[in-house]
Amino acid sequence: MNPRITLAVAGRVLTQLRRDHRTLAMMLVVPCALISLLWWMFKDLDSSSFDRFGPALLAMFPFIVMFLVTSITTLRERASGTLERLLAMPMGKGDFLLGYAVAFGLVAALQSVLAVGVSVGLLGLDVEGPVWLLTLVAVADAVLGSALGLFVSAFANTEFQAVQFMPALVLPQVLLCGLFVPRALLPDVLEAVSNVLPLSYAVDAMQTLTRTASTSDVWQDLAVVLAFTLGGLAVGAATLRRRTS
Amino acid sequence: MTNIAIDVRQLTVVRRGHAVLDKLDLEIGGGVTGLLGPSGCGKSTLLRSIVGVQRTQAGEVRVLGEPAGSKQLRHRIGYVTQAASVYDDLTVAENLRFFARVLGLGPDEVDRVVDAVDLADQADAVVSELSGGQRSRASLAVALLGTPDLLVLDEPTVGLDPVLRRDLWNLFHSLADAGAAVLVSSHVMDEAERCDQLLLMRDGVILAQDTPTRIKQRAGVDDVETAFLDLVERAA
């Protein structure tokens, strides 16, 4: 691992994103627009509904967007031959992965600051805990999305296949994360499944932050999210092979 | 040919149940060596094995005295894959600056290789807007960064106009004169004349390894293509 190479990768990924105005706009604007839409849907119902669903969405958007963006970009890198060229150079796998994580982590931080700002500042989402911690959880969710996206890119041969991993891997997590049915009320088997899915912990952390000012549970959930992220990166690193058939 | 740049012993590569290379033995020295043969004959697989990105089943490949793919070699080999391995959404200069940073080289080096492949006018153009030939030259420029001791180029001149092709072959020779070993593959036999040494390959087998002149002399013909046909018929 070499900081110069890691930063070179991160800088390059950010330059590529900066050139792609449409993707950048989608990454930053769409989450804010969707959260506003949710707020509007519940506007004429009782005010607690937005407080119930809003936090879960704050956890979900960065996760889903980063999952998609990372799986497609790394797949492209594998397919175009640039990955093969980089791995024939003095580039560590860790440099490559960390470079991506740093670049997307920065974008995710910006995206989360905007989404949290809109939710709390404009739409009146009640947050009992510290808002900075809410943002930190959102960033961690985004990096988790990146790590999983990186992992699945190894198992897709085309961008079309990579997109199909979204309903296969992400939607079950969305269904079981406690957004539709509180996790404690799920059938036992499904509750057990939801206990081993990372998004459940991300959503738990967000919901705790909006409900109470006590943060110890949040740190625990955050630790679980980070553990999944590191696991995803480690497995992702194992899928980067210098020698291929 | 005193110094051996590449030493291949009993190399076997199996892909999809088919032995692309079967116990191949080969030595390649300095200068410009052309690896010629029809597409699908195993040229890319051999080049990938030399660079150390090909999974091999048996045998040994040593490059510049080290096992192929070893860490010490990663600074010393410039490699161009058949597809232009550059980022389509970056400019030529941005691509080169990135790869130069990975290799720990300064911006002067970027200017040097841009000039070497004659892309100075396109340096600030995004790669996706370039022609096919310009893209492959951008990819070649990356391989020239840091003046590597061995250049492995997989069909770098495909689809280029004759003037440019001549210029690139001159570039390969000036790199070889400066001490680098240059290994170039091609499926176009008329490029054979431009090489110091030739490797004629078919179905994973090296049919002949010699200078273009001697290969033609031995077959008693005037061009390498006819000599190739002659060798194929004699082997059958």
C-alpha cells in the first residue's frame, strides 16, 4: 500500500465523475428529491409518519446509489483492460480499492450532507440525537454500498448483469430492514435473516438517532456497518486477480 | 544475442479445456522482435504469460532474469493490451498523468511520451472523442512511461495509416537502440520486414525463429508470407 498511488486513484475517479455532469447531478439531487417526495406524500396525514420513514430512507439512498455507481464503474475497469494494466504496474490491490473508497466516500459525504440538510432543515425531520452523527452514519452506509458494489462487480460480466444484482441483493435488505414491518414483529426466520443484513443496522442507527439523544446504540450499529464494509472490501480484494485465465 | 530478455520453458496454458500453448520453449533477446501469426494462434496468451497476467498451468517464464509477474518487474515492463486500455472519459494528458503518478514519475515524463506517439495536438482531448488509431497511440504512450526495459505490445499498429505505422516502427527501433527489448505482435505479415528478429507462430507452436532475411532465404522465397505458408505445409 502506498498513499501516493491511493490518492492517484481517488483523484482520477473524482476527475472522471466531475466530467460526467449527469451522473453527478443524479447522485446529489435524486436523494433530496425523493425525500421531499416522501415528505409530500405524508403531508396531509399525521406528522409522525415522515419521522418514521424518513430516517430509513436517509440510510437507504446513499447505500443504493453507491452500490450501483461502484458496481458499474469497477466492472468497466475490469472489462476495458485498465485494471489488467494497473495490476501489471506497481499498484497494490489495497491502493486500488482504497482509492475508490476515498473518492466515493467523499461524494457520499456530500450527498449525505445535502440529504440530511434538506430533511432536517427544510422538511422538519425531528432528530433527537446529534445531526453530525446522523451524517456520519449516512456516509458509512454509502461506503458500505461501495464495498458491496465492488464485490458484485466480480460476478457480473456485463453492465446489464451488474444492474440485476440490485433487485437480487439490495431489495431484500430494503424489505427486511424494518421500514415496512418493525424487525421485532417479523416472523422468526425473517427476523434472523434481517439480523445478518447490514442495511438493518444502518436503518436502526438512523431510527435511534431520530428517537432518542442517547448514542451508545448508534455507535454499536455503526460498528456493525463498518465491519460489513471491511468484510466487503476484503472479499472485493480477493476478487481482484493479477493473473486471470 | 548475448543477453536473454525472455526465457520460456515448457510453458503450458489451458483455456476452456483447450491447450493454447503446450510445452512451449522460447528465448527472446534484445532488439525488436516480431511475433507473427494469424489471430487466435496464441500470440496474446504468450504475451500475457510474459507480462505475468496469464494464469498458466505448467512451465516457467523468466523475464529480465526474474520470474514473470514478480514484483520487481512491475516498474520495468511496458505493456499494451489489444484493446486500448485507457480511460475513455479522461483526456490523453489526464490518463498519462494518472499512470505516471502510479509509477511515481513527474509531469516531464508525460510530455515526453505524448511527443513520442505524436499526440501533442490531442493531449487535452477526451479519449472517447479520438479516432481508433489515436486511442491506441494513447494506450501505447502509457506503456512508454518511465522508459521500461521491456516493451510488450499486442498488435499496436492495427488500423493505423501507413505513415503512422512507419513512424511507430521507427520509434520501436529507437527504443531498442536505447537498450530496451521490444516484443511486438501482429497478424499482418508485411510488418515482418521491419523486425530484427521474427517469431512465426501457428496453433500455439513456433514454426520459425530467425531474422526476416534468413527465414526467406531458407524457404527460397522473396516474402515472409510465402515463407510462412511453406513452413506450414512442411509441418503438415
